[in-house]
Amino acid sequence: MLKVENLFKQYTSEDGTPGGGVLGASFDVANGELFTLLGPSGCGKTTTLRSIAGLEQPQGGLISLMDTVLYDADKRVNIPMYERDIGMVFQSYAIWPHMNVYENAAYPLKVSKGKRLSSSEMREKVRHVLELVGLEDYIERPSTQLSGGQQQRLALARALTREPGLLLLDEPLSNLDAQLREQMRSELKRLQRETGVTAIYVTHDQSEALAISDRIAVMNDGLIMQIGSPKDIYERPTSEFVANFIGTTNLLRGALNADIKAGNEAPVETPLGKLQCTFTADVSATPTVGVVIRPENIVIAKIGDDKAAALPAINRCDGALLTETYLGEIVEYEVSVGEETVLIRTKPTESLAPQDAVTLHFPIPQTLALIEKST
Amino acid sequence: MTTPNRTVNNGFLSRSRLKNLFGISPIVVVLASILLVLIMPAVIFLFQSSLHETQFDGSFGAFTFQYYVDLITNDQFLNNLTNATIYAVGSAAVAISIGVLLAWIVERTNTPGGSWVLIISIISLGIPSVLYTISFLMLLGKVGPVNEILMWITGAEDPLLDVYSLWGMIIIEGIEFAPLSYLLLSSVFRSNDASFEEASMMSGAGILQTFRNITFRLAQPAILALLILIFIRAFESFETPALVGLPGNVSVITTDIYESIDEVPANYGQAGAFSVVLLFIVGGLLIWYNRLSRNAEKYQTITGKGFRPRVMDLGKWRWLTGAILALLFMIIIGFPIGIVLWVSMVPYYDGVSLEALKLFTFDNYRTVFNSRSFHDSIGNTVIMGAAAASIVAPFTALCAWLTVRRYKGAWILDQLATSPLIFPAIVMGVAFLQVFLNMPFGLYGTLLSIILASMVRYLPYGMRYSYAGILQIHTELEEASSMSGARQTTTFLRIVMPLVAPAMVTCWLFVFLVSVKAVSIPILLAGPKSQVVAITLFDMWENGITNELAAMGATWTGFMTIISLIFYMLAKRYGLSVR
């Protein structure tokens, strides 16, 4: 549906040194999919989005939407933004203050090329899309009297009135307060499902990305680090960056003696001893392989308990409990093992206290060995 | 200011032996009294003069409505009122068309060379209005290059354009106000979030459609307010009507006032009546303007967090907009300055031609530099500007501080200090003329009289800068001083003054620049010993001493441009809006 190949756009900072941008991103978005570009600020996600929109002219690569080539550096094709079949929701909403709700939403129908609608058809269409976002009671209201959440809905309605082939959302929830953000998040997802519109969503908020997306592309320094479903990205990161950026994780440095292919298991020498790890990507022998495991995947037990005795002998180490932090639905423990401190999260069912001697088990499928970066 | 002025203990002098007057700080009472003494006599004498016959010694005679009756019964008055209206509307239209174009190109597009436009603002603040108007008369006059070119193109025998007409006045005044219009509009265009335009483009609208539907519409309230502002300024302007209109027999209200006083014997009553009428018209328009300009900001308040000052990529078209930019730059600054320099270098002005190049000489500069009256008028002008600025800057700083910190009754200082705004400069001149004529001691014709009138006239401008400067000082800086044990007076001197100093310097420079630029006040008040540059230039033009005028004007403009440049650098450095 949407195809982006080797997209390249580098900014030059004022002193002439190369700055941020996109340094060769490729991905495909399937019909009806909600695809998220996720990454820290300056990673190139917004540049990618604006290049697809046509608000930014790339320096290299190819962008095509369905059968239309929007941008092709080699053939010097660059369709102007207003001829692209794309709707966009801006971070600041960009609701025009001099138009009321109806006029804002109807604007794309009035100005875009293509078949002219009769005024009753237009009215019907706009009413429909405003109903979709729940603004049907505000049609004649001046847009300056809308709340943040209503402006957000109107921005979405405006982007949808033209029934575009692609919907772009540039950090649409970042201006809302926390509670409203969660509500709008699920509403956005519902609307996208209902209309079946293909959407690209840009955010730096990992929990938002996990909650809303069909697939996520994690970006860093202008490159795509990994593309996958939220579950994939969270559970099977292929690089240290992705593992660190999404959620909380324990990171250990280890040595690997052999070249291992993705999908296999192999032992890695770590400060906690030898750990049997799963490989999500090909890794060559190196003295500095990263070993990551999420805090909730580590099993903790008090030495001498029945639970400790029942743990497998492999991937085990003993340590002393340093702190216990009670967070309600979970408890966080910090355990010192030799020089290292390991973070563990469990349900608050264990009866552990600081100073306790504990034993830890790292289940093999969740103990991942990763290289620092992968593309 | 997040916490605007909690209760301020009106300390400053209030704990001194002077007892509070209804809880109003004595300093406020003192300042308000000074302002009243400065402003009230002018108002009273203006109204009195329009309602009394004037005797030979300048004092008032019998009460009469005659001057107002004369106005109403005279056809000429209605005619001149119409002239003034057409002239003001036309000037505003010209100024705003140029301003919108300039502001849009510079602020909203990626046209090259936009930063050069700042030069327009700098020079236009330095050049005396008289000289600017004269430069256009040189360009558009019978022997001017514009007529030469038109004759060459059309093959006509005689000059095609007669600049001494209503349209000539409109063009010249419109161009003169273009920099102001650009300055105000550029801040409007700059503060609009680029995503308003991007959202329109993403809706399928092209560049022109987006400009018309979004950019222009968002700026519309501001443009309307600006239209009124320039209308007022043109309506009350004197230089262009006097230099362009009078020779072409086009009169407006301000020239009527001037002529009533210039005739022998001076008809003070008539001038007074004209002035009162003008005062009411301008006052009414200003009220309307204030309402509109409050309205003008309503679109500028909603911008989200993701504000990006992005500009529109025009692609190849940016070379066209670049060319338009260059042309406008030449029209507003390049050609006027060029012609003044040209005329200053030739022995006599007979159009621009290659032959004249051979005659190039510095004689005019030599004559001017050796002339006693040139030295005198420069000296007078500098003293006049510096004195007015030196009084206005600290005085308004104190008034603004008391107002911003909500001292009890201080709002009246703000009202009084900004009230002279409704006085057109020429009316201010007439009013002070009456005051000085009726003074027991001889102030009339002295430099001090010009200083006093200019000072009152430019109080509102000073107030605006001081106010903006004081607003930037957070209350807590002063509270910290009080908590350190400083008295209010100490706090003002040790904390407020140093912090507000940059604003005061910019305020000083601005008042200096605008007071030496104008001709309306000194033309009515100056005597033989208190000539100022603007008047000298005006007289030289009337007497046909064109080349020396150009040399003197060019030299003076050079100096003023340097001061204007310093003003701009300071204003930018300290984040004060430049208006």
C-alpha cells in the first residue's frame, strides 16, 4: 500500500556539519494497518512522516502510495503535497481559528482537486465525519471555543473528510493531559478500525505505541532499528537500543565465543556466571555482547524456601536483597549479585525482606543476547 | 507575568512625613500633577482660542462661535475633509498592500534576501519625513527620472505624471508608511503557526489558495486595525500635504491649520477651530482602533505546543518573490536615497543623465559644512531631541513602574501619559502656540518651547517602551530586594533602574529619533534662533535651494541612520518590540 525505500534527508546545521534527519529508511505499510514510527526526539521519525506528506522534500529514495509514485529521487518525481491523497493530523492540531467547526472540517472538500460535491452532499459528508468523532453537536461552534480534546477530534475529522488513502498522525496526543490522552488513544484506534484507513502514527511515547499499533518501527539516529508487532518489539528486541528504549530492562555485558545465528541458544559468559541465552539476531563472537532480561521475567526465591529448591539448576545465581519498593500491583526488588545490581518485578506475593539471601533464575527464552545496534 | 502584582504595600515615600492622600502614594500625586500641568493648559487654550477672538497681542478677546460657523458654511472645508479622507484611505491601501507583500515574502516563504528588509526599517526611522517626501518629488517631478523614462517609452513630448496632486500624495505617503505596515504585519505573520498553512496544503489547497484562505484570513483582523492606524496617521500628517498638496492646490485639514497661522495676520481662531475638529475625528478613530486592535490578537492566542516557525517552500517561484522583494526595497529605500545623493553631487538638478556625471562635485557639501545656519540648526536639533528624550525616558520609566506594580491611583499616570496620542502633531503645535503666546514670560520662539511641546507629544511613545521594559522585570526580583531589607526607594534605584536601563536607552533613542524627524511642531513654534534641521530642509525646498538641501539631508540622514541602527541593535538585544 505505502512503500518507502531508502528514504534519505539530512539536515545541515548552521555551522555546516551534518545534523539529524533520515539516513535511509525502508518500510512497507499494508492496507488498513496502523503503523507507528517510534523513537527518541531527533531520531528522524517526524522527518519521515513529513517527507511522506510532502511537507519536506527528501534528498534520496522513493515513496509510493498504492500505484502512485509520490517521490522518486532517481526519476525526479515529486508530487506536491496538495495533490497527494493524504490526510494529516498535526501536533498542534492547526485548527483554523477564523473558521467554525463545520468550515474547518469542510475545507478539504472545498479546496482539493477532483470532483466537486453539491453543497448538500458536502454537508452530509461533513456531518457524517463529525458524528464519527463525536462533534455533531458542535457544528456551528467557533473553533476557538473548543477544548483541547475537541480540537483534537476536529483535527482528526478534518483529516478524514476527504477519505484519504493514507492518514498521518504527528504526535497527536502529546498536547493532551494524561487522562484525556488514554481516552483519545483508544478512540483513535477505534476510529481507525471503523474507517479502515491506513495510518502512520508518530510518537516518542513507547506505551502509546504499544497500545495503539499493529506494527511499530523503532527509529534511532535516522535509521530503523526494528520493525515488528508490539509483542515482537517488546519481547524479542533484536538490539540493545530497542530493548532499552521499550520498557525497563536489565543489561549485562558478556563474552561470546562462537558465531550464533538468530533463533538459536548459546551460553554467554557474564558477571553473573555463564548464562544460556536466546538469540533474536545473528551475533558473531565478541567480548562485549549485551545480555538483556526484563525485570518481570526473572524468578526470585528466598534461599531455603521450597520455591527455591524447585527452580532449575541452569541460569541460576545467588545474591542479597537490597531494597524492596512496593508499587501496588507489583513489587520491585533490587538484588546485588557480585558487582552487579539486578532489578526484579513480581506480584506482591513473595514474603521477602531486605538483607535476605535470595536466588535468581533467568528463563532461557526470555534471556536474550544482543548486539548493540542492528538495522 | 504569572503572578501579576499581589498587594503591593505602597511604600515608596508613603511612610515619609507626607501623609497619604486617600491612600494614594504621594509620588503618584506629584507625577500626576506634573502631567496635568503639562497637558491641561494646551487643551484649555486650544478650545479657548477656537471660541474667542484673538487680539493683536495674542490674548483672547470676546467670546464667539464665528470660527465654527465659518467652517460649516465654507464649501472648501467639506472639500478638504473629502480630500483628507481620500488621501488617508489611499495611503493606507498603498502602505498595506506593500506591507502584506513584504511581510508574507519575508516571514512565510523561503525567499532569499529577506534579512535585507531590516535595512528599510532602520533607514526609514532615521530619514526626516520632509527629506523623504522631497526625494519622491525629485523622482516623480517634471524633470525626474520616472517622467523621463515614461516619455522615452511613450514618445510623449511633455511629462506624463503630475506628482503635485492627490494621487501623488497618496503614493508618497503610502510608501512612507510601508515600513511601519511591514513591521507590524511581520510580527503577525511570524506568530502564526506554520501548521495552519501545512494543514491547508494537506487538505489539497495550493499555495495561492492557502495564502488567500488561511494566511491572509488569519491576519485580517490585524490588517483591518493597521488600516485604521495608517488612516489616522495619514489623516493627521502634515509633511506630504504641505510639500505635495499645497503646490498642486490640494488642501487637507492639517494644511488648513498651517495656512490659518501662516497668513498675515494669523487667524488663530480659525486654526483653533480646525484643530478641535481634527482632534475629535482622530480621537474617535483612535477609540475604534483600540477596539479593533484588541480584536486583532484573538487569532494569535491559540497555538499548540508543537509550534514550528517553518516557512513555505516556493520552489522556483522564490526567485520571482526575490525579485519583487528587491524591487520593493529599491522603491522604498534605494531610489529615494539614490536621488538625494545624486542631487547632492550636482551643481543644479536637471534630471538623471550621463552628462550630469561629468559635473559631479562636492561643492554642495562644502557650502553646507561651512554654513553657520547649518551648524546652528544641527546643534538646535540635537539639543531639542536629546532634551526631550532625556526627560521622557526616566519620567515614563517611573510612571510605567508605578503602573505595572499597581500602585494605588497609578493607572491615572498611564492614562495621562498616553493621552497626547489623540493630538495630531500639528494640533499639538497650535495648542502649545496658544499657551506660549499667553504666557507672561517670553517662551514663544525659543528652543525650550519646542522641547516642551515635543516632550508632551512623544510621552505616549516613551510610555510604551518603558512599559514593555518594566513588564519584563519579575516582581520577585524586587521582592527579594525588600526581603534583604531594602527600602522601596533603594529597591527602585538599585534593582529596578539597572534592570530597566536597556529599555530606557532604547526608549531614549526612539524618542530622540522621532522628535528630530518631524516638522509639524517646530514649524509652528520655531523662531529665527531656534531653527531645527527638519525646518531648514523645509525652507530650503520652498526657496528652491535643492542641491544644498540634498547635501544637508544626506549628511543628517547618515548620522540618524547610525543612531537608528544602534536603536535597532539594542531593541533586538533586549527583546523590546520595535514599533
